Amino acid sequence: MFVTTTDDIPGRTITACHGVASGSTVRAKHAGRDIMAGLKNIVGGELKGYTELLNEAREEAYQRMLDQAVQMGANAVVNVRFSTSSVAAGASEIYVYGTAVTVEG
């Protein structure tokens, strides 16, 4: 599966457009991570628990987008974008989307 943030893939020709493929996940903060984040705020530094949480969420949303693209019959996704939003107190959504296409070449 080819995935790119550009609108084409160099050396390949888009032969079909299948529509928007997307994936999302909503994750809530963990109380233990909140306690550690509070302590880190005092001394500074990376909030590794939150970094791990966001990396896991991005990967899950990304994989869901790829799964949807495959179901649509695509072998590539172009114009991929990530977005985040707060959906409730302590919970955020990671959303990834792009155009599912078939490429040849």
C-alpha cells in the first residue's frame, strides 16, 4: 500500500479514485499518567506516558484508514492528513484521512 501526503505518487499513475478513506480512535487519559504528568510539569521534560498514548492512537487510526482503503479496492492513499480534537473531558480523538486510489506503474 502506497501512502503519501502529496496528491500523487511520482512514477505512478492514478487510474481510479475510490473516495475518502478514514480512521479514528478516541483515547482517554489514564489516572496514573495524569499523576506522572503533574509531577513532570513541576520539573519539566517530556511526558512520555502521553507520547506513548498518542503514538498508539495515531497508529491505530492510521491502520483503520488503511483497512478501509483496502476494503474500497485501493492500493494507495494520497493526500493523507491527521487531525486531533477534544471530545470530552480527558478524552481526545485522533482522525486520519486521505483519498483512496488505485495506482499503476
